[in-house]
Amino acid sequence: MLTKATSIVLAVLLLTITIYAIDPPDKETVIEEVSRFTGLSRDALSMVFDESPKLLDDIDDTVFAIQIVDKFCEARDTEALVDLYDYALGKALDKMKDQLLPSALNGLLTAFSFYQASLEAIRDYYFIPRFEERIYREYKKARSEDLQRGDTSYESKQTAFSRATTQRNSGYYVVRDQMFARMIKAKGYNPELIGEKLERDLHRKIDAFWLDRLELQLQQEVIRNQREQIVSAIWKKSAGRLKAIQAGAGQASGPGGFFFTGKDMPDGWRMSVSERTRPEEINPHLRQDGAWQQIFTFKPAGFQEKNGRFYAADGKTILTFMHNRVRVIIEPEIRILRHKDMYNRDRETRFSFKARVEEDIRNRRSSHNSNARFVRGLPGQFGIETGYLALDDKLPGRAHEYVAVFIKNGWHVTIELSAYSMRELERLVQKARASGRIDNYVMKTPFSEQVMLSMVRTVAGKIGLPKRSL
């Protein structure tokens, strides 16, 4: 039966392991990392991995290796680094060291092995003085030139260590003497009879501990400064796998994959065909002018529909739901216009939607809807390069329209949301009540800036980032 003290010790150990455990990445994490690096949309990657699970299996070790690098960079101190290595990464590092981890990590891994050996020798006798940071700065300064040349020799480290510990007021030898006293007391040695040989051996172990500790701290700083290059090198080792993923995502990542699906609807709404258009237009389709288009309508989720009206679960409350319409148009940022010149020769004119959007922002207007007033710019939001949000609400008694126009990753996107605003609904309901036509209405409309920005975020997220060449 476990004693109370034993239970406490076990609980602490389990907590420590939980803190530093690193599980292999799940599917969503892999998709997020691959999307961030390649620029492929998350939806396209999800479709590829669903259709070809082997591609997911091939790339998850790569993402795991990147997570390991991040954990090395994030460790707050040397103790955290050691715990990270001992509890979480030992087996993973052995598996990945040769195949995935780049040579830039060799210095850190070598420093780990030396420090672990030194730590085992004096684990019960060491303590961390307050001046450790000052000694480290001097050690780093002394090692900097050799480090730039990739010199990890013992001679280089020993020279830097001597310079750092023999500086004026370093305090190192006071600490070393205290650790030496702890060691001989713990081992039961007689200080008067210890002998020069054993004394030198114990001093050497203490020096080796501090030298290896300083070197490990320095190598962690190197990894932090070179993180981007190291991560790029890891991805480069997986270039073949990434090309296979990009090939599989070829169709899924095209413009047809940038549009809305039922799962993209804002809370409280579902996607339905527009009453004013052909039902098939809810599916993205290519127009004759080369642009892709989708048209649908919002309908309230959780309400029963009957004869164009919506009822609450009790069957009594009628929900006013005026007509609304969403139209999404996506086309290349550059359009080539072909025409004949005065001599009947074929000519091409290059038209830039991006230039027009930027001009609209400067003039605070919308070329798409001349009646709309400029609401805000969108550059920098959701990875958008340039764009704006405009609102046409001039005429009372009819549906208003939000228009979002933006450029991202070579695509020109226009999103229109036409619907009655809440203010217009209130006015219409008051008019209907005054005439005695209705008595119990609940008002609901998708027309809001929040819903509009949510739609912008969805499409921009699906477009992703510019693809990288591998």
C-alpha cells in the first residue's frame, strides 16, 4: 500500500512527465503546418489527406520534427531543456536524427550528451548561483568567433570557459569550492586525507559540469537564432513528400475550392439555394468571362420552414425572414483582354484588378457598387494584400448591400450580401402590425458587418498563402 509521502512523489513525477510530454501531431496540426509552409488551403489539404492517408503518414514525422525544434527554442532554461530531452524527446530524436533533423542541430545534441554525462557525476551536489548569467555572457563572448567557424572542439570551449571563470569578481571558484565541500562530505571523505589526485578529479568533474552547461545554453541560443533556417532545412528533406501533396491538391486548391460549403455558415444560419436564381448556382461554377461564381441564401437554423415562413419549435412564433442573397465572385487578379486594333490585328491588354482596388481605397469609393459608401480597408486582415468593405444603405424600404472586395494570392474576390437590416425589419414589422396583418414576429437577419467579415475570413482562409517552390 502506498504511503502518503510516496503518493505525493509519484504525483509530482507524473505531473512533470505530463508537462514535458510531446505527442505526435494530430491531423489538424499537420494540416495547419503544411498549409503555413506550402500556401495550400486547409480545405484542399484535408481533402487530399482523406483521399490519400499515406501522404498524411509520410509527412507527420516532418511536422513532429518541427515541433521538437520549437520545444528546444521555447525551453525557459537549462533544466527545462534536460527535462524535455529526458521525458519527451529521447526516442523521437533517435528516430529522426539521421532522416529528418538537419546538421545544424548537431551542436545542440552533442552539448546535450556531454552535459548529461557531467550532470550524472554531480547531480546531488550542484546548485545554480545568481551570477551564472554574467559568466555565460563572458563565455558566449569568448566562443563567438570560433562558433561562427563551426568550431565545437574541446580546446575552444575550454579557452572560453577559462576566460569566463577567471575574470575579475567572477565568483566561480567560491562556488566550485562550495560544491567540492558538498561532494566530499556526501561521499564521507576526510578533507585532510583526500589527496591531490582525488581533489583534481573532483575539481575536473565540477569544471566539466559548468563548461558543458554553458555550452548547452549557448547552443540553445544558436538554435533560437537559426530557427527559420532549421525549419526550412527540415521541410527540404521532405521535398519529395510535399511535391506529392501539392500534386494531389492541384484540383482541390483551385478556385473551386475557395467557396462556401454548409459547414462555413455563421452561427444560427444554414446555407440554401437562392429563391431568385437557379438552384444549381449554389455550387461554384465557371462563367463565360472566366470568373468563378456562387450564389446562395441564408436561412435560419433551428426553425421549421413551411410555405416560405419559419416557425419556432412550439409552432406558434413566426419568424420574419425577408429575402437575402449572397454572391461570391473569384477571378484571377490579372485579366487579359483580347481585341483587334485599327488594322484588325490581334492585341492583348493587361488589366489589373489590384490596381483598381487600390485606387478605390485611395478615393474611398467602390467601383463595384457606385452607391456604396466606403466602410473600412481590409489590408493585413486574414492575410489580405489589399481590399475594402463598402455599404449601400441609402434607400429605405429595400434590401441593403454589403460589398467586400479584396486581393489575395493572385485572386480578386468580391463578396456581396444583400438583405434587410435590422432597422428596416423593425420598420416593416411595425407597419405590418399597424395594419393588423401580424401579431407575433421574431426578427432575424444575417445583415451585419460581423457576418460579412466572417465570410471574408472564410474565403481568405481557403485561398491560403502563396505556394512555395520546392
